[in-house]
Amino acid sequence: MKYNNSMAIYWRRISKNKMAAIGALIVLFIVVIAILAPVISPYEPDAQDLYSSLTGPSKEHWFGTDIYGRDILSRVIWGARISLSISSLAVFLSILIGVFLGAIAAYFGGILDEIIMRFFDILLSFPDILLAIAIIAILGPGRSNLITAITIYSIPQFARIARSTVVSEKTKEYVDAARLSGESEMNILFRYVLPNSLSPIIVQGTLRIAYAILIISGLGFLGLGIQPPTPEWETDLSIARTYLRASPHTGIFPGIAIFITVMGFNFFGDGLNEILNPRMKDR
Amino acid sequence: MNNYFIKRLILIIPILLGVSLLSFFIIHLIPGDPARVIAGQGATSDDIAVIREEFGLDKPLMEQYFAFVGGIFSGKLKSISSQQPVIDEITPRFWNTVQLATFGIILATVFGVLLGVIAATHKNTIIDNLSTGFSLIGVSMPIFWLGLLLIMLFSVALNWLPAGGKDSFISFILPGITLSLPTAAIIARMTRASMLEIVNQDFIRTAVSNGIPQKTVIYKYALKNALIPVVTVVGLQFGYMLGGAVLTESVFGWPGLGRLVVQSIFTRDYPLVQSGILLIAMSFVFVNLAVDLLYAAIDPRLRRKK
Amino acid sequence: MEHLLEVKNLKIQFDTEEGTVYALENVSFHLNKGEILGIIGETGSGKSVTASAINRILPVPPARIVNGEIIFQGKDVLQYKREEMNKIRGKKISMIFQEPMTALNPVFKIKEQMSDVIMHHQKVNRKNAVKQATQMLEQVRIPDPEMVLDKFPHELSGGMRQRVMIATALSCEADLLIADEPTTALDVTTQDQILALIQEMRKNIDISVILITHDFGVVAEICDKVAVMYGGTVVEFTDIYTLTKKPYHPYSNGLLKAIPPVDKTIEKLNTIPGSVPNLLKPPTGCRFHPRCENALEKCKIDPPPLKEIEENHFIACYNPIKVGENNG
């Protein structure tokens, strides 16, 4: 009886939560586009056609063409693939590393905790985008360096989440009980304690992907992102800037793509937050 | 309170140390020989040797570190491109960034708090939904795209406002609005959430049952409590704006420090890159410290006299 | 003689995530000037909801007032508009709450909080308001009022905060004080002091009091009249002596029997079998019937109305326990 009751409550929350639903739909839509890029893209994203340079939206080119005559719609579609893959990979890596480090720091405490957390404090003393810029400055632009940069600045956040969960759970009785029944410390940490941090991590992870897409776009805009001719939403934007006056469509469409994607992830992440951690008297 | 102050101040020192070390190490983390990197492509081995000599790259790392930090303040550390002391280059640019960030944070706070309070007091009405929508849109929009759009509208199409540069007060408007929008969105959301939480607290119930009129309850009793966490967010966002303004600066050609750092990366002017990053990071650390202390000062519960 | 307060057939429900909570089914009682009425019941009996309904600080939504009247000094409070209600709260009806630790605003000094209330209800300036506040603090037996006024709430103990709350609540000389479990969170000594204080207030400024509690000892100590609540209904309403001698309702009877006697040892504590009703799905008819020894078929169908079966002795029961079944 009680089980049914809590399932019923979750269901009510999910169906009432339009935000999560809309977000999920948008995310799904973008993911599908990214996956099907080779199939649905009308042109090759690199195919230049200098005769049709900078034409506005038309029947042949729904989003128009850029300075090299490349089809913007195709570039936007392929750009989705690249943005999504970089951001999700980077966030995934930072979750793995961050949660691991934060968890062992909190669980074993002592000097390990001090060193790890101090190091993260130093990392956190740099605004995210600045840290990313610094890392790109060191390693140079390019896809894998971009992933590295994003992973590095994202790690401390997840480490903190893991750490605070572990700190509050490790004094609880079930941990002692597990120890007494002979479980190894690592086992206890990863199988029993850490799963409690799952929901905030999922929520943060979703929001971080959104943020990563923004950062990738920012870096691309500055010229520090993926190098052309790879279709990248943002690098395209920076090229577009030069031609704003005459051909605004070159800037508008990639920007809209970024905007909708990021918004989708933000909606979804927020919605997830509502579902997994409902606040008492808020709605 | 004094103890807390001193403790926090002491804790800063290792962080500042770490930050300066990291900034210093930038050049040494680049794969390859630093001297070769600075010299650039097409440099002869003589050129590289000169560079090595000039930058003291043959000396032990610790000595280099102290030379680095000392060189910034003494003016010995010079920009490669301009041959001027880095401190002369980065200081005025930093000041420009600070001005823009200050303008931005004031805009963001005023607008954000107002929107948040109104949304909280008119929960579940159109205004509330609009505010939530604004909050989500504000953090989802790429900031430079927003800047571009504003330029297209107000400079190109309407010709009301300048598209770039820092000439007069009017130049502040577009970049300021651009910079402030994502932060305003965050502040609005934070204020709303904070207000909603406060309004459910017992002491609000006490005030209401004693007959205090609704406006007073909201704008005096609730707001003062609700703003405490908001102050933290405002401070952090300000610190963040100092470093994160780089995108806005680039869109509007604002002569700020972030933009200088990025440009220096392309010209491989590493002294500028390192010292620029160091300055931004240090100011971020100090802003965070100020926020912590401010928080303790505002909340009477933290003012224990031990 | 007109009652100071008369609650008639109050019915309140809450719309929550889990469904509708049938909080108050049928609450009726009255209070005369100068009386102390105790409302006693277990957790979930609806006593706090009743208290909050009287000065209308129930959050509506999620609460919904389905039915009933609350007649205070001749007028139905449920019909008042917001401004009218604001004028009454603090000035005519005051309330104090259970948790003194969280009841005061943490970022303002006591001085400011108290004088705000006084200034709202009387046309005085801040200085005079503070003077009045000082006098009130003296009345509630706070030794150094000026020092207390200058402090923040977290710098005072629980007992002090409760006194400050009482002082604030009474500072505008209300006619009715609602005290919602004012002593539950306090230790026994402080409890006694606060109760003595309330009695003294009644004597000095002729205030009428509704005291909500789950502790029968508190009721016995200072109340003139008692309303026993169960499952959102007033099941018995009479004066304290009659209740202790002749508790006609099976629930009141069970309650009183459950109190362990001071003068002899017993082997087993008396309890009322079963547990409090789930207000999401309350029992049909009389809400006590699943636990009642005297339950009839009728009880399962129609909830019994509150009827005066003797002078000033009201019961909501079809089959009350007759005199003879006494307790100590």
C-alpha cells in the first residue's frame, strides 16, 4: 500500500512538471538530430559553393549560406553533433574524476582531504571561462584540448557534491553495520554511500552539459575553439560577426541552435531537480 | 567576529600562493621547450638562446617563480609585443573591466531583486511565470549572441547606441546590459526562491498574527532575511564578471583585461597572458573573501562575541 | 450574555499533493469574556488548525474553508476583508505559538520588532512605543527590559523568547489571546512560570484565553472550560470540573482513564485501542467509531452533531457513557 502511494506521488510530480517534459523533448530532439546528422543533413557541411556565398534563406538553403557558400542548415546540424559529443564526454569524465576524488577525500579524511580540497579551492579561484582559456592557451586549440579544458574546470563542482554527501553519510549507522559484516572500505564507499549523491549529480550533470555548450560556444567565438573548417556553431558565429550588417542570417541561426539546445538542457535539469528533490511548499 | 576575519585572511594566503604558482606555470606547462614556444615558429637556435637568456629560463624553477612575481611589481617583466612593463599594460585594462563589471552588477542586482520579489509575492501568476521564463532564458542565451543581437538592433538598425569601444557613458549601455542579463536571471531566481522560503518561516507568521500590514511584512521583515543569501550570489557573480567579461568585451571591443589576455594568447605574448590571468584570479579570490566577510557582517546570528 | 467568541460548525479542508485532507469536520464551541478555554486533543485532532482559523492566518490555499462561522464580538470573522483583518490581529485577537526559538525575526532587534507592532496599532512614535514595550516586558517579569530590548532573538533563551512573544502579543491589549501549545517546547519549570503568567494576565488586563494543548495537566491547572477534539471534531465541551467528574464521551473518558493516578500503583496503563484516523481517508460517520466500545451502527453512518445534553455540557455522541463510569 505504501509503495503504491510513493509511486503515485512521483507520477503526479512528473506529469505536473511541464518543465522537465519540455526539456526532455528538446534534448531528445537535438540528440536525434545529432545522431542522424549524416542522414538528414541536406549538404556536406564543408561543401563550398562560392557562387552562392552569403545568400539568405531560400528553398535550396533553408538557413541560407555563409561566406564560403556552405549551407548553414547542414553546418548547424553537424555542429549539434560536435557540441553535444564534446560537452557530454567532458561532463561525464569530470563526474567520474570529480566524484571519485571528492568521495575518497571525504571518506578517508585527514591529509588526503586537505590536499585534494585545497587544490580544488585553487582551481575554483579562477572563473570557469578563464580557466578554460588558460588551458587552451597552454595546450592549444582543438577538440581534445577543449574536452580537457571543460573536464578540468568542471571537476571541483562534482567533487564537492560527492564530498558533502559522503561526509554526512559516513557517520550513519548503516556504514558501521556494513563494516562489521566485513565489507571493505572501498566497497562501502562506492556501493552504499555514494549512490545517495546520485540525484544531485544527475541534476548538476545535466546543467553542466548546458553550461559546457555555452563555454564551447564562447571559446569558439574567441577563436579558441574547434578550428575551421569543422562546422562549429560558435566559430561560425565569429566569422558571421564580420558580415552582420549585410547578412544577419549567418549569425542568427547558429545562435538560435545554441540557445534552444542550452535551454532544453536547463529546463530538463531544473525539471529533474523538481522531481528528485521537491521543496516542501514551493509550488 | 574579529577571529573569523583573521582566520579567513590567513586561509587566503595559501590560495593566493597556489593561484600565482599556477599562473606562473602556464608557460612551463606548454608542451615543449618554453624558450622555443616564446620564440615562435621559424626562430633560429640563436634566437631561442637569446630568449632563454632574456627570460631567465635556464635558472632553477623557484628562482624563475620569484622573478616572475617580483618582475610584475617592479616593472621588470615586460610584454613581448610592446616592450612595456606588464603592470603598465594590465592595470588600465583591468580598471576598464572593473568599471564595466560594476555597472553590470548594479544593473543585474537592481533588476534581478525587483523581479524576484515581485515574482515571489505574485506566485503562480503571469508575472511569476514570466520571471521564471526570464530566468531560464537568461542563463541559456550565449552572451555574445545576445551582444550581437543587441548590436544588430540598436546600433545597426536603429543607430541609437554605439557598437563598440569605450568613448563615453553611452558606450557602457549595450555592453552593460549584455553582461548583466545572465546574472540578473540568476539573481531573480535566487531572490524568488529565498523569499518563498522565508515567507513560510515561523517569524513571518508571528508578524502577521500581530497585525503587521502585508507590505511591511514583505518588504521589511521578509526581504531583509531573504537578501542574505542573495548578497553572496551578487558578490560571487561580480567576481565572476571580472574574469568572465571576456566575451562581452570581445563583442563590443571593450578595452578590458579579459580581451587583452585572449589577444595576447594569439600573439604569444606570454608575460601578458600570465600576469593578466594572475590579476583576474587574485581579484576573484579577494572578492570571494569580501563576500564571506560581508555575509558574516549582515547576518546578526554570525556576530557572536566569543 | 453574548459570547466573546462563538465558533459554529467549522469545516476546513486542505488540498495537498497526496489528496484532500479532511482536517476539520465540525468544530463548535464558545468562549465568554474573562474565561480560559482549553482545547485538548492528540496530534492531528485539528486543534492548531482551529486556532489558526480564528485569526485567519491559515494559508488559503492550500486550506479551504468549506463551511462555518467564527463570530467574534458579534461579527463573523470569516467575512472580513484583508485590511479589516489586519486591524483585528494584534489589537483584538493575539496569538502566541509553540516554538519560541523560531518565532522571532532573527535580523531585527527585539526593540524594533515590538515597537513595530505597537506603532501599527496605536498612533505613537518610535520612542513612546519603545517605552510601552519596556513596560510590557516588565509585566511579563523580565528582569532587565532595556537590555533585552537591545538584543537579537538568538541571544535570548527559549523561555525569554516566549515571554517576549507574550509581551508583544499583549502589548496592544487584545481581548482574546490564542495560545497554541505555548509550553510544549519548554522545560517544566518554565512551563509553570508561563502558565502562571497567563493567569496573571487574565487577572490584570481581563483578557480571555484559548489555550491549545495535548497535555491534560496544563488544562487542569488553569482552564475554566475545556473542548475535547478528536479527528477534526469537538466531541465534548464543558467546564473543567464537569469533564473530570463526568466525561460522557467515550474518547474523553478514555483520555482521562489513561492518566496514571498519583496516589496508587497500577500494573498496566490504560490505553485507547487503535490509532488516530488518517485524515486523507477518515472513517465514515463518527470518526471515533473504530476505536469506540460504545459504537452503534448509527455511528458508522452519520457523524453525531454536538448537542447540549446537560446545562453547559455538550457532547457529540449517540451513545455516551453514563455517570457511574467514573475515573479518579
